[in-house]
Amino acid sequence: MIGRQRQMIALVALCLATGVPIIVLSGGPFATYTQLASSTLACLAAALCGTAARRATGTVRGGWALLAAGCLCWGLGNFYWSWSELVVHAEVLFPSPADAGYLLFPLFGTAGLMLVAGWASAGSRLTVLLDGLIAGCALFVVGWVVTVRSVWQAGGDSAFAFVVSLAYPVGDIVLATMAVLVAGRMRRGGRGVGLLLVLGLVGMATSDVMFALDTSAGTYTTGQASDAGFFICFAAFGAAGWTATRRPMVFDGAGVMTRWQIMLPYLPFGLAGCVAAGQVLTGGQVDGAEALPLLAGLIMILLRQLSTLLHNSRLARRLQHQAYHDPLTRLGNRALFTETLQSALTSATPAAVVYLDLDDFKVINDSLGHDAGDAVLRAVADRLQSCFAQPDTVVRLGGDEFAVLTFRVDALPVQAQRLLTELAEPLQVGARTVRVSASVGIAISDGRPTRPEDLRKNVDLAMYAAKAQGKNRYALFTPSMRHDFDRELMWRAELHQALTDEALHVAYQPIVGIGDRRVVGVEALARWDHPVLGSVAPDLFIPVAERAALIGELGMFVLRRACAEFAAWPGAAEAYLSVNVSPLQMLSPQFCDRVAATLAETGLRPQQLVLEITENALADESEVIGTLVQLRATGVRVAIDDFGTGYASLRYLHRFPADIVKIDRTYVQDITRDPAALRIVGTLWQLFHAIGLTAVAEGVEDPVQAEMLIELGCPLGQGFLFGQPGPLAGLAITARDPQSSGAGIGPPPAVSRGYGSLAGT
Ligand code: C2E
Ligand code: MG
Ligand code: MG
């Protein structure tokens, strides 16, 4: 609002600053010299419009150049007039070379304004031109009836002279109409330049009409008051050029006209019709000079209607395309998919829906940026399209989700595998090579009536199954998936309730010196006391908690409970507490603080706590590593759990922020029957020892395994042989006789293997 007020004040100030002096001087001895001033102003305006042209690009540059040419022609024409009057002291003939300069102004101006507006749509540009011509014809009729006819009948020096004088107001009317249209299409915040151009053209039109009337009446004198419009015109054009160099005009690109823009040409034409009708009603006659422009106007109105209709139908097609397509990949969108699926399922033809969700696309977006992410999505769209052909429909549902409706149902598994292979091809994104994979779900409708929403739910489940099975694969929907899904939902709800009710407890399994069976640590293992199923094993509910985003809460419950119970256990001073942690827990920025707070609450020293994390969570460059480094700095130790079951590369092992490695039980179980397994375990011990990691053998179940581990030199073990997971209260720190297998701890060993440092001293 304030901006608009300021613009109006600036325009009024400009009018006063340029118009008032000429009105004051008119009729005085300096009147003829004002001609020189207006010529200079026109040339200055030409220079400023020229600057705008230099700064602009494309067609807008041409537009400003034409406006500059228009101003220059007018200025030169006016110089000729001044020269004739002031130097040659001869009356300027009409028409003269000066008129050529004056009349080139509306010609260049019209073309210039069209280019400056720079509309993409030719239909829209034509509409503007027609609007200008319609308004010009209509105003000519009005002008003719009101004054020009009587001037015409009075006669002029020559018909040519008269036509030239009429060309002024007609040209200006066209220009003014166009300028109004230009200003009308400018967007908020970029209208200043347009308003200046309109002001200039109104000034020019007013002075031109007065000039034409006075010339034909033979009463025109140089520098008369009505010439003020010329000054206003060129001052405004100059200001417009100068403003455009700093703040270019902005136009509505949508090509949608407002109501007043549509009405604009009809108003003067209606007025012309009323004037002509009034003439007939008062007994007068409509002569050729009125009838011809009226007819021409009518034809142009019809052309305008046609052009508008064509423009609108193009616009409607474009809008329809936009409504059904994704601008990024140019594939169809969700709306198109919904409609196509709906109609496909009404026929008895078998059809299938394929859903594709990129694996870990967030990582690409986060690490390489959103532009790279967009490039990947476009490449995936191209690969998808190359795998499916008409009449299949390939769409992007949103984000990194794509869908295909295909009728080649039999070839689907092969097709899905081909798709995965195509996707796996490396992608070049800028200077980086990116590899993507996807989880693909497939659901088939066998031609029997199927509701689209059912098919979509099924394919969703299949896609989730593909993700759950390890990603980069496809899964075909089977009814059991729905059952699994319902069960998952039920488990999530029950686990949530269990956490609220604290229906979980912690079982403890001893970690012992294999030789002396002395307890060096205890591992805390979560148990869920289910009202129907009894004690539920963590293998079943930890993954559910991870998928339901309950793992943070569950993990903290176990940590707090285990720390509190361990702190109250008599053997706590000589052993450590090992707690399993999910990598998802560690992604929370508050994790370290929570661990520290728990230790403080329960009075445990950081050295008494070991956090166990599976090796996959430590894959190179994992975010978890930073958290582990931070934790170890506080004194808490880290154990790599289930070593040998994941993907951790030996190359990075020494760089992991870990203290203990727990060799998975699958290796330990085989040592009694497979010499290769024995050699692997033996070599692993030596390797870990060499890089300063303490090894623990998991899943030791029988005394023979224990004997062999002792032979290999392995110091520590955990397994049913040394004790089942159970309440901490029943666990004694001293070991029982090694021969008496099963739960419980045997007597002190004869030989110490030197693992005492592991106890949280
Ligand atoms: P884990 O950390 O490797 O824990 C050892 C698992 O092996 C325990 O199963 C234990 O009962 C079992 N086990 C111990 N000795 C033997 C043996 O001699 N033979 C055989 N066959 N098994 C043995 P559990 O308690 O069912 O725990 C399974 C897994 O669940 C754990 O494996 C751990 O990865 C995870 N887990 C348990 N509690 C938690 C927890 O609080 N948080 C997280 N994130 N994971 C947990
Ligand atoms: Mg563990
Ligand atoms: Mg383990």
C-alpha cells in the first residue's frame, strides 16, 4: 500500500516538474524555445531507454531499443521543427519531415511495448494488438462524430495533410490502450515502469489530439500550453528506462486475464456503437468514415474472440497436462495413476501394479544435495520408462516413490528383475558416480473385480516386504503379507502398552573366564512379559520396536533398569555390565547425555558399563561412530556384538572405536566338527589380540568347545555352558567346578588367563 502511494506521489511530482514550466512559459517570448527543451528531453529519454536495452536480454532488449528509437525519432523531428522556426525563420509546412519523426514514435512504441512485455504466448500478444486496434477504431469513430468530421468538412490544406494529422491521435490511442494492457498484466511489485509508460503515453496522446485539432483549425502555435503533454511523455519514458535498469518489470506468466482486461476493448467499442446509434436516432446518418472503422472493429472483435478461444483451449490443455504430470520427471502423477487404475480395473483384463521405492534416497539427498537428488529421480524415471512400454502407465507418486500399471502380467518377475538390474547401473551426477537400488512391490489383479484401493494396499505391503527382506529386491504380494501386516500392527500396539505398563524385565547372562569360570561381566538381555505368550524373546520384539520408533524408549528402559539392578548386585565391583544398544538409539543427539545421566543416577562408574553394538552399525562412515567416540571418551567401553555375521570390513576393524569383540556363536558352534572353523576362530583371536581388542566367544554350549577355546588361547566366553540368562540375584561372581556343566558358576580356576583388567575396576 505504502509502495503504491509512493508511486502515485512520484508520478504527480513528475507531471508537475515537467508540465508546469511549459504551461507557465506558453504564450510568452520563450515559448518557441520550449521546443528545443522537449527535443532534448526526448533524446535524453532515448538514451535512458537505450541503457535499459543494454541491461536487458532477449526480446525485452529489442523492446527497449524500439522505445528508444521512437523517442529519438520524435526528438529529431522536433529538432527539425525548431530549426525551421528558430534558424530558418520559416513557417513549418504541414506535413513536413518533422511529422515523419513524430509518427514513427507510435509505430516504434507499439512494437517496443509488445516486445518489452515479452509474453511467451503468441495468442496473448495478438490479443493485445487486437485490443489496441479495436480501441483505436472505436475512439476514431467517437472522435469523428464529436469533432473531426466538422474539421474534415471545413476542409484542410490537402487530404494527405489531414490524414497525417489524424494519424496522430489514432496512433496514440492504440499506444495508450496497449500501455494500459501492459500495465494491467504487470505483477505487483514490478508495476512502476508500466505506470510511467502509461503516464507518458497519456501525455503524448493528449498533446497530439490537441495538436491535430489545432493544426486542422489553423490555430496551433509553437509552445502552446497543450504541448506540456510532450514534456510529461518524455520525462516519464526517461524515468521508465532508468527504473527498468534497476528493477525490471515482472509479468503474469500464466496468461490468465483479469475481468477488466477482458472488458477493456469492449468499453470504447460500446461507446462508439452508442454514439453511432444516437446519431441515427436523432435523424442523422452514419457515413463511411464511421461505418468502416465500426465494421473493422467488429471483425477484430470476432478475431479477438477466436484468438481468446484458441488461447484458452491451449491454456486448458496445459493446465490439464500439469494436473496429471510431475514437473520434475515429466512422468504421470498420482492423479493420473488413480484414474488409469480405476478404468483398468473395470475391464476383465488382468493387470498388475508395481510400486518402486528407492532405498536410502534420503542419504543421497542429504549428502549430495537436493539438485543431485532431483537428477537421480530423473534418471530413475528414464530407466523405468525404458523397462515398460505402452500401454503401461509409469508415474511418480511423490518423493522417491514410483508406480507402474502394467498389463503384461506374465512377464512380471522377469521384468522386475530387469528393472532392478537397470537401476543398479552406476549413475553420473555431476562429478560423482551414484549407485541406487530400489525395493519393488508387485500386486496382480487377475481380472476379477478388485477395488483400486485394495490393490494399492496389497502392493504397498509387497513393497514393505521387499524392504524388510533387505532392500534391492522385489516381492510379489501374497495373502500372508496382509496377515503379517495385521500382526505387526497388533504387536506394535501391544509393545507400546507394555512400555507404558513397564511389562518388561531384564535377564542377565554371565560372561566368564573360560579357564576359571570366574564371572567378569554380565550381559543384560531384554524380556517382554506378554500376558498371553509369556516371556517373549528380544529377537521377536526388538525389530518391531525399531520399526515402530519405540526402540529409543525401550533401550533407555533396559539401560536404566540394568544399571540400577547391577549397581545393587554384590558382584558389581568385580565385573562389568554389558547392555545391547540399537544403532537407531545412537542416532539420537541426546544419547550420550542420557547414558551419562543414567550412570549418575545409579552410581555406576563409566568403566563398569559396556555398550554392545552389532558390526553393521559400524559400517564405514556410519553416524554412529561419532557417538561411540564420544562415549568412549567418558570411559564407557564398546563391544562389537555378533562379529562375523555382518558386513564390517576387516580393513576398518582397527579404526572402530571398540574395546571388545564378541565372536558370533555360529563360528564357535562349528569348531568341534569343522577344522576350518577352528582355524578361523584361532586366527581371529590372534588378530584381535594384535590390534588390542579383547575377544569374547559367544554361544559356548558344551565343555569340548570350552576346552578347544582354552587350547586356542581364548580368554573369555559366554554361553549356556556358563549360565542361562536369568535374574541377577541368583548369580555368584565365583565360578563352580568346570566339570559340573549347566547354569551356575564353578570353583576358582587354577590358572588365571590375565583378563582381570576387563572387570570394571
Ligand atoms: P546377543 O546380544 O548376541 O545376546 C546373546 C543371545 O544369545 C541371547 O539371546 C542369549 O540368550 C543367546 N545365547 C546365549 N548363550 C547361548 C548359547 O550358548 N546358545 C544359544 N543358542 N544361544 C545363546 P536373546 O536374549 O534371545 O537375545 C537375542 C538378541 O536380542 C541379542 O543377541 C541382542 O542382539 C538382542 N537384544 C537383547 N536385549 C536387547 C536390548 O535390550 N536392546 C537391544 N537393542 N537388543 C537386545
Ligand atoms: Mg549382545
Ligand atoms: Mg551376540
